[in-house]
Amino acid sequence: MIDTLLDWISLLVRWTHVIAGIAWIGSSFYFIALDAGLQRNARLDPRVKGEAWQVHGGGFYNIQKFSVAPEFMPEHLTWFKWEAYGTWIFGFVLLVLTYYLNPSVYLIDPAVMNIDAADAIPASVASLVIGWFLYDLMCRSWFGRTTARLAISGFMLFLVATYGYTHVFSGRGAFIQVGALVGTIMAANVLIVIIPGQRKVVAALLAGQQPDPIHGQVAKQRSIHNNYLTLPVVFTMLSNHYSFTYSSPRWSWLILACIFIASFLVRHWFNTMHAGAKPDWRLWPAAAVPVICAIGLGVLSQPRVSVADAGAAPVTFADAKQIVDQRCHVCHAAKPQFPGFAEAPKGVMFDTPAQIKRQAPQIMAQAVKTHTMPLGNVTEITDAERAQLGSWIVAGSKLD
């Protein structure tokens, strides 16, 4: 009963997190494109940077952007902030429900580092705070005065963080930790930099003063950063469903770095196109290069399929079933015995011989090839047992 309730809570939190994320990313894409496409008009107020005419939903919209602010404060002003706050809040709750409440399953892998949950969880939280302060310090320092220098430095920060995470947490935990770090930086940009700056502009207008243009300039810089980070953070969320992305013990950090580079290039193509520049189609093949590198690293870094020695006795179904019953069935059953699971993960069950045979390809992929199952190797399956499972599957997954 309690496990089922927790699953429902997790589902609803995840649903809300995704919905808020869609709203946040959508507004980021829209406003960056809107800002890039503004056209100057000499007939408008000199303080108006530009305007855009758009058509949607059967109507026409005329949008103007003031370089600093208008002379007066309108009666109704829409603030775009709760999309960011909601995404981070529910994302962090999801991080707690999935990873912090079950650290031995999702967050910790003794094969990577034998770290206690009492140390892993504080390290996870602390890294988010430290990561934000390092990023913010770079933006505020002389690094932030040059876009290219700041971009390279920021990428190096994420690269170091990713490398560190993959050497402390499980592969899956490391990738979601990178996503949490990027999401924290993006949300903190809104909460600590963008919104406070906009509030200072509003306060100056209400006081009859001329607002300082620096607030708008800094807000735009951080908004652009958030825009370029959207695609990588979405990838880290999706990667949890594809173990081949994070299962490489040696190169997973580099695989994620390649995806970051490809994402930045793709986002840059859209942003320059919205700015009215001639689309540089070379960015697409350029983005394909790191993706191909990521795929290549993923393929080459997969361990050789474990099978029993050629001279060993054939592995029977009874042998394979004994391993599955001992190492896998505790979770993958109609009624799982492992704490925290109300139902079999992804509906995969090994209750009957037919189910085991049907799931043989998944056993090969998850337990033999990538070693991502059992999660965190909580059931302590041995390499010899993986080899036996591999031999049984290679021989045809026969039940007799």
C-alpha cells in the first residue's frame, strides 16, 4: 500500500516537473527568438530597441521591446519565473524520491566508489551549491566580459563536474547529477540574477528614476546561457532510459561532453537563424561529428560479451534460472521483495520460464553487456554468473 502510494507521488511529481519544464523551455525558445528577430523602426519611441509582427491563433501581434524600460509602469505586468521555479522544485523533489531515498539502488555503485549514503547525498547536494557559485563567480569576474572566453570556461566547468560525478556516483546517478547541476544553475539565474535585476528596474520606474541598463544586459546574458543549456539538460533526463549512454565506466563523461557540444551547435543554428542571419548549414554536420563520436565511444567502450569458457559445460536453463532467481527476481517479479518497489521496474518480470526467455535480449543488454543491472549491483551478481547468462543466451535461450 505504502509503496504504491509512493509510486503515485513519484509519477505526479515527475508529471508536474515535465510540464513545468516544457513551459520554461518553451518560453526560453520563444523569447530568445523574439529578441533576435526584432526590427528597428524609426517611427517608434527612440527607447524602443525594435518591434516584431507575429501572427498566431487567427490574430496579429505587434510586440515592442524597450532597451531599458518605458516611462511608466503598466498596470499589468507578466513575470516569467514560476516555470523555472516549478521545474527546479519538482525536479529536486523527484531527485529526493528516486535517488536520495534509494541511494544504494540508483545513486551509488560500489564498483565506481564505495561511498556510504550518509556521504553521497550531502556530496550530491553540496556539489549543486558549489557548482552554482563557481559559475556565478565566472560570470561576474573578468571572464564574463568576453562571450567566447566565458563559454569555453563554462564548458570546462561542466566537463570537470561531469568527470567528477562519473567517478563518485553510479553511471545513472552521475548523469542525473549533471542534469541537476545544469538545472540548478538555470533556475538560480532566474531567481538570483534575472528577476532581482528586473525588480530593480521596476522600483526605479516607480520612484521616477532612470533605471540602470546593466540589469537588462546581465539578465539577457543569463537568459542566453539558459537557452543554450536547455538541450543538454533534456538529454540528461532522457539518458536514464538508455543505459548505453551512461554505462561506460571509462568514457561516459566524454560521451556526455560530446552531446553538450552538439547541443550548443544546434541551438546556435536556431538562434542565428532567428536573428535574420543567413543559416549556416555547416553547423548541422559539425553537430553530427560529436554525436558520432559519442556513439563510437559508447560502442567501443562496451565490455566484451561475457560467456563461459569454450571448454566449460553447456549452461542449462536451470543454471540460468537459478542466477535470475537469486540476482534479478527480487525486483523483477509480480510482487517484488526489494524495498521501495511496488511493482516490477518497467513491467519486466521473471516469474515464469516463458518470461525469462522473452526477456533474454534485455538480460543480455542490461546484465551481460553493460553491467547496468542489477542497479548498483545490490544483489552482488558475479562476473562468472554474467558469463553464464551470456552463454545461455548466445546458445539460443533454450528452456530444455
